[in-house]
Amino acid sequence: MFCPKCGKETKEKGLCIDCFLKRYPIEIKEITLPICKCGRYLYHGNWNLNIEGSLKRIVRENLVLPSETKMSDLEIKSKFEGNKIILEIHISGRYKNERFKEEILAEIKIQSKTCPTCSRIFGGYYEAVLQFRTDFDPRKMIDPEFISKMERVQGGFDLCLTSSNYAKKISKDFNKKGFLVKESTKLVGIKKGKALHRLFISIKSPKFRVGDFLEYRDKILQILELGKSVRCKDIKKRKMLMMPLPKLQRARLIAKSRDVRKAMVSSIAPNEIQLLDLKSYKTFELGGNFEGLRQRDEVEYLRIGRDVYLV
Ligand SMILES: [Zn+2]
Ligand SMILES: [Zn+2]
């Protein structure tokens, strides 16, 4: 019999082993291992010692072999390099009635993490303080492994974290969601001639929510989406725009989303429309050019003092 791909003689029908493995290569799943400074690593929910001794088992559990092959032996060589473990994997196995040997290169990503033993030993140790000035308990949003201690303080919670990198990651996430974030460092001591700094990050809820109306300079802005940049609608110009969050903190909250009312367009004139409030059934006029509106259209409007704006 011959391999239909390369013509080499084979014992059985079908691709020869070389062509088969080229078409259906042996693969390894992506692996990320949290490893602590003490050498313990987290795998399947448990912290274990001796990563070198366990690499073979980890590789074995993550290899993906084509179903026609069977592995008979596995040897690995490993090398730690930065935040990776470089692997040279030698696999012996069978395909139909043939033996094969295959070598693949792979890597395991290392993620540095503090194991529970170490966080107990260093109990009280922390690099960063997240100062939540929010109306919710922030603990459920934070990996408990990083929490060294927590204090309830006026206006919120102070969370001491064992990793300043992790603290920065958390503050970034909150910033993206529209929270106000401010970083500062404090000198807390000197160790071996080196200044020790501690990172403080305050995280505050914004003063407004989606749907609220802010007065900013000569604009009235409706908040459409919170974020580092806030998506707003300028309701005077009926135009969308993005505003940096810190700028809006200086703006004045002038109406909430519940202040928006519904009305029906009862008549249209060239530079004016008449609206009928759908709750009070009072009519009133609104000057301006409202392209695209038709009679009997339902609209939403906001009254601020004497002025009325469509939203
Ligand atoms: Zn072949
Ligand atoms: Zn540890």
C-alpha cells in the first residue's frame, strides 16, 4: 500500500504517519499557571509545591492528540524564561500499526500571584490601598487572594492589597466603568537604604448616572454612557459628543432621567411646533426648526425653568 499524499510505502491504507501528523498535528492547549514567589503554583484550584516535578503531568493533561493516535511515552525538557516556561515535548506513540516519535515546542505562561500561605506569612503586608468611596461593598469585585485587610471608613471602604499591579488593574477597570480614579503614593519607610512607597488609589462613584442631565458651561448634556470618556447628548444642539469624565465632575446636575416627560406633536409650523403633554394634556409651543418631526409623533422633553428641550 502507498500513502496517497507522498507515495511512500505503508502497511495500511491511508496516509503515512508523516503526512498524517502534518495534517493532524499534536497540539497543546494554552496553559497559564499562577505561580507564587515561594514556588507554589495553582493548578485545578490547588496550590502545590514542586512545579518541575509536575510539569509532565500538566503537559500530559493538556496535550491534544488526533484520535487515531495513542501516546506510549512522554518526555519533556523545560526551561524558565521570564514569565514563561519553554517546553520541549517528546512524544512516542502509535498510529495504526506504526510507531512514531514526535517533538513539539510549547510554552506555559506564568502569572505571578501570592499563594494563601504567603499571604498569611506576610499577614498585614500590603503594597497598595484602594480607597473606595462608593455606596457598595467592593469586596465581591476583588480577588480575595490579594486582600490583606479591609476597613470600613466614613464614606466607603479601604482595601489593602498585596499587589500594587493588581490594584492598578482594578482601578483601571473601575475607571473604564465611569468611576473617578486618583492615584498617589506615600513614603512609608526606608528598608535597606531604599525608600518604601505605598500606592493609594481612590475610587469614587460619579455624581451622576446614565440618563441624568448636567449643565456644563452653556451646554445641557444628557449622560448616555459612562466611561473614562462619557458619551453625552448636547440637548440644545441635539448632537452627540464625548466628554472626559473629570471635566464633567465640575458640571452641575440639573435634572434626572425621571424628569423627562412625554408629549405628542399636535401641530407643526415652519419655525415652531406645538406639543401636547401626555400626562397633563396641556399644550405648549416650542420654537425652532425640528426637521423630521411629524404631527402625532411622540417625543420626550425636558423642562428646565422656563425652557423646554426635546431629548
Ligand atoms: Zn505520506
Ligand atoms: Zn507562596
